[in-house]
Amino acid sequence: MTRPRAELIRELAAELAPRRRLARAGAAALGWFAAAALLVGAATLATGPLRPGLLRQLATEPGFGIDLLLGALAAGVAVLGLMRLRIPGLANGTRAALPALGLFAAWAAWQLVEVLSRSAPASGLGQRPGCVFEVLLFALAPLALALWLARRAAPLQRAWTGLLAGVAAGALPALAMQLGCRYEPLHALGFHLAPALGVALAGALLGPFVLRRV
């Protein structure tokens, strides 16, 4: 003879453990951005100095400021979209990802604009020989942190969530290389932004597996 439904429900409810309330999407995104920027910044400084003349370049080249702004916005908007996607029903995967992907595309497009508009030869000042590998390596901890934060909730659109984690995690070290490596748009496209895009694709592939509840 089966137990009454009410009794079964009471027993199951008694076994439930309280869960901590999730932080709001904006606060969680800000926390991730601060922690990830600190990690990437520390790793960048630990492996070499920033590019000589960086402050003067910021003051005299508006295009460089736009470059940095687009990179920072791509990372910030991506992690905000991720924090919204981790809660079912709060956001749609496509709509959450498009702004971040659009900003990343705009960042790459800006490098092309800089390539076409430059008249002086590119400078090799401050070049890091292994910058492409540094982008990939420095993205690992931010990517793991973003996926862990997403997994603590209940993301249903796991591929989109993983993609946004990868965009955010890849954009920050690419941005760091814009400060620590040679500033040459064609080099930035091939050795800074391209590996960041690889991190984004890796996040999209990992998302369905890492974010699945077992």
C-alpha cells in the first residue's frame, strides 16, 4: 500500500536544505569583473612590464582609448548577460548574447579601421613574444570562475551561457595585451583578439557539459 501523497510531500520537504539567495545580476557581474580583472592584471604584470609610453599614448591617441573602451564593454556586457542567463526566465540566450558579440565584433572592426587609417609604420615597442599564449592562459581562471558562478544557479541555455563566459574571460586578457604588448592593430587581431575568440568558442562547447546538473 502506497503512502498518502500529503505524507510523501511532507517528508520530501523536510529533506530540503535552504539555499543562499543569489546576488542580483548586476552585482554578480561587477564582482566577477573586479575579481577577473585583478587576476588578469596580476598575471600580466607578473610576466612582464606594461608597454613603454602607455600613459602618453592614452593622452595623445583617442583611437587607443576607443580600443580599450570597446574591449572593456565587450567583457562587461558579456558577463552581465551570463549573470542574467543563469536564472531561468530572466533572459533569452540570443538576446543576452547579441550585445556582447556585437561589441566584440565592433572591437575587431575598430582594429581594421586602425589598420586602414595608419600612415606610420607599426611599432614593435613592448612586444611580448608569447602574447597569444598569454591570452589563452590568463583566460583560464576567469573562465572557470564565470562557469562556477553560473553553475551555482540553474542556467537552462547552457551553450549561450558558456559562450558569454568565454567572451568575458577572453576579452580581459586580450585587453591586457593591448596594454602590455605592442600596439599594432593587425597584430592585435591575430594575436590578441583571435585567441580571445577561441576562448569564447571553448566556453560555448564546455557550457552544455560543465553547467549540466547531475
